[in-house]
Amino acid sequence: MSSLDPAVAARLTRNADGLLPAVVQQHGSGEVLMLAWVDDEALARTVATGRATYWSRSRREYWVKGETSGHRQWVREVRLDCDGDTLLLVVDQEGAACHTGARTCFEADLVWSAGD
């Protein structure tokens, strides 16, 4: 079990389940890859190992991105938004970020566009 820096923990605004959304972005390109959830333990593990670790709300367990698929995320930066209620993980993504096998979780369904 890892321990989150108390100064960082004090800045976090968690939801009722003790979680924060983590937006995941590709280092360099800025491409948004996915959204996942973290709690203090997942964030502490991420910082300690440099590997993106999340909390699965459906399986109710921690998971390290790419542990089974090989599509790893190497964390370059962890940023906290101004309200302390959302994280930004800047990563080097190996392979697909989406569980469907797509590069990102946001390339399939365009809901609206202002056009060109």
C-alpha cells in the first residue's frame, strides 16, 4: 500500500465515493486518450511507480493500465485542476488507450461539431 503525500491529499476534492476523474492526455501531442477514476491509493501508486493506476468502479479493484493488454501508460506528469476535483495525467501511451482497441476513447462517436 502506497501513501499519498498529505499536502497533495489535502488539495483533493473527491466525490461521494472518494474518487476523482483523471483525464489522460498524450505527452507531446496533447491528444485526449481516455477518462478513468482514481482514489488516493491509485494516485499514490501512480506517483510511486510512474505507471498509470486506476480504480475500477465496476470491478471494485485497482488496475494498472496495460498490465494485461500490454497497452501501457508511462506517466510523465500529474496535474491537478484549479478546483482540486479533476486530475490530468500526461502519459506516453503504448498502443491503444481504449478498451475497444481504439487509439482513444473519443474517436468513435462525434456528437456535435461546429464544422470547419
